[in-house]
Amino acid sequence: MQIEAFDFPLPPERIAQLPAEPRDAARLLSCLGGRLEDHGVLDLPELLMPGDLLVVNDTRVLPARLTAKRGEAKVQLTLHQDLSLLAANHGLGQTDRLDPYRGQDRWLAFAKPAKKCRVGDRLEIGPRLAAQVLARDGGEVALAFEHDFDHLAQALEAYGAMPLPPYIKRDGKDDRDDQRYQTLFADRPGAVAAPTAGLHFTPRLMAALAKRGVGSAQVTLHVGAGTFLPVKVEDTRDHVMHSEWCEVSEATAEALVRTRQAGGRIVAVGTTSLRTLEATQGQPGCIDTDIFITPGYDFGQVDLLLTNFHLPKSTLFMLVSALTSLDFMQRAYAHAIAQEYRFFSYGDACLLERFS
């Protein structure tokens, strides 16, 4: 399909700069049954059915934005893929390119300006953290980190900043982002962007869902910064997704089977959970996935999706258009804009039902 088909007018003021307080005070547009109904996130239990299963992403965002120096030159680094997590069984054609750089404390990163990073250069980040440039491809570099911490994650906590998406503007660092850009479920460090649908959940909302008889299970997809890259081609067939590491546990795979057998529905919390379930087909194990879902895709694992509102011509808007239809999503987004819903990472949510 032509990328232009996924365009729509979005006033800049509709992109949320700050999250709702409290988290579950965000608005929720229900798109169930082909109808558009305005709700709040706290209404989610009433919109779901006993026996449904929420599937959340338990990844934890690393402070993956770093300022480095090569001599007197400054380089901004945004880590986006942990090369130690490349799954041997992914079968997606990435192994040959990345195998030479695979290893602990080795990452792919976007560098700005990348021309300051030559192969073999040593980038100084702090007294206890440095990185060697192993390779460069355009604006992307492969780095091997050197540090004296027990784990690289500790070094990033000491020297890194939260990698907020570029459309969230800050005059300076806002310490609230350190907590608010993590979900209630954040447990396994590795993401460099938040699975933002999960940002709406609070203990009281989870308690209300449990009381309603809605279960929950976890998957992991370490979100990469590639999720923010614009689509620069004219046809969806020409777009290449960055791969991301994901995993489904034995316990979650069993919960999916039990839910199906009992007649319950699978509710993905966020596009990352949906992509994990579809890429793995709900089977236990870990893979690297570059799954790209566009209209015409045959969903096999997910019945409903709770997700935020996405940007025009983005891969995420293509995904929600595949779950329902492009015409329906254009109508739903026009309603959301007219009703002043807040868009993207810190914005409001919508609940979508897979069209048969």
C-alpha cells in the first residue's frame, strides 16, 4: 500500500507533552463493535469480560541516551539494540550482519553526528564508562562498552538519560520522566523506549480488573529506538523494520491456551505485546522479530488491543489499521482529534477489536 494512505491531519498541540496524573486518569476511546464511545481508562474493567486475558510487556526502559566525547567533539548516542540478546533461532537474516559484533556490553546505537565516529575510535562517556566504535553504517554504530560496574545497566543509570521520543519537548531534564516513563509492569531492563499503553495502569486498576475476572500475563519485547524512525519509502513493501528481541514464557503460553479453551479473549496491552504474540504465535521461547503488520495481515493470536494514539504515516498506525480497517481508523482518529484526545507516548488510549 502507498504510505500516503495512512496520512491524516494532526494538530501539533494534540501530541501530549506530559502524562495524565494519576496514570489511570487518561481518557479511553472504545472502538468495540464498530462504535465510538468516550470513556476513561478506569472504565476498562467494564469494557472487558470475565475470562479475558490481558497480555502486558514487562520490559524496563534503560537510560539509553548518552553524551560522549571523542577528543573535543561531542557525540550524542541513543542505544537501540543489545547485541548480546540476538536470538540464535530468529531466522530473520540478521545474524550474518551482526554476528561479528555479538557479545556482552555490545550495542547498536544511533549517533549524532555519526561522522565523528570512526571505526576504532574510543568515546569517553564518564570517568567509569567508555565505548569503542566497532562499526558504522550511516547514522548507526556498533559499540563495545568498557566500564568498572557490575553490569552495564548500572553504568547507564549513572551516566545516561531517559530516551524520551523526539516529539516530547523539554527545556531541561524533568526528573519526573525517570519514573513516569516506566510502566507498572517494568521488570526486565533492556528497552530504549517505553511500551506506552502500559503507562496507564495502576494497582487500583489492576485490582478492579482482577475483581472483574480479567486475568493477566507477561511477555517481553525490548522496544528499540527504531520504533520512532519515520517511514521514508512510498510503498509499505519497501520499508525495513529494525529487529527487536522478544520472549514468551512457558507460563504465559499456557495461560493463552487456557484462556482460548475457556472461551476468553486475548487482549494485548500495546503494540509491542501484540507483535510479540503474533511473531511467536504464542509459543514459548525467544526470537528477534522485525514483524511489520499492515492491512491484509491475518491475525492469529490477538482479539483486542489497548493502545495509544499513533502518528500519521507511522508503522503503528498501519498496525491498528490492519487490526480493524483503514477507513475505520481514519474515522476513529478524526473523532479523537475533534474531541481533543491526547496523542502518542504520554497521551490517551483506545480499545480496538479485531475485525473478522
